Amino acid sequence: MNNNAAQKLAGLLYGNILHRNADAEGYDFYVRSLSDEAMPLKTMIVEFYTCEEFCQKFVVNQTPNELGRNLLASFFNITDITITDVKAVTDSLIRQGLPAVVTDLVHDHRFFDRHGNLGVPRYAENAQIYS
């Protein structure tokens, strides 16, 4: 990947997922990793959604249902999400944990439908899903 695209994606990871500007050290690491193709973007997305900072900012203050709904809204088109989807993700969060759920969501075909191969989801808090 060229350096300009890597810089853009690294910035999007911080802004869209952690809702902040990147720190220099982390930004440089992710730009290098993307430029050198040392780590797939999907792996980086999982890392951001499961890192301590994300968990402290977003996970600890939500019920599993809220978190499941917000993750689904972030990864997929909200109009495609049903209450059944929310229940399945909530159950997986409780049984398997956040890393397994995020990994499954990144590899779901609906992720590509919304974000494409190089898309970075934006974490959406307080998503409302009606079905």
C-alpha cells in the first residue's frame, strides 16, 4: 500500500474507532504496518476495537445488549440489522468475549457490503435498531 493511503487509513482507525487524534508513536507504527503490508487492515480493526482504551471508553459503560447493538450498527448498514442479530451478538459477547465477536463481524460479508476491502468502520454509540 502506498504511504498516502496508509496515512489516511491509520488516521481513520484512531478517529473512527477511538474518537481521537492519533498519538505519534502509534500512528507511525500503523502507517509502517500498512505500508509494508505487515499486518492486514482487518487485524488492525480488531486490535482497535479490543484495545484497553476502547474498552475503557465504550465497553465498560454499556450493557451487552447496548454494546452488541452499537457494534452491529458500526459494522453493517443499520437497516439490515434485526433484533435477532442483536441477540446473537449479545449471546456471543457473553459466551466468547469481545475479540471473538469483533473478529466475526469484520469477516462477515455485510462488512464488505458497507465498507469495502479498505473501509474502516466508525464506532456508533447509542444506535437505535427497530424491528
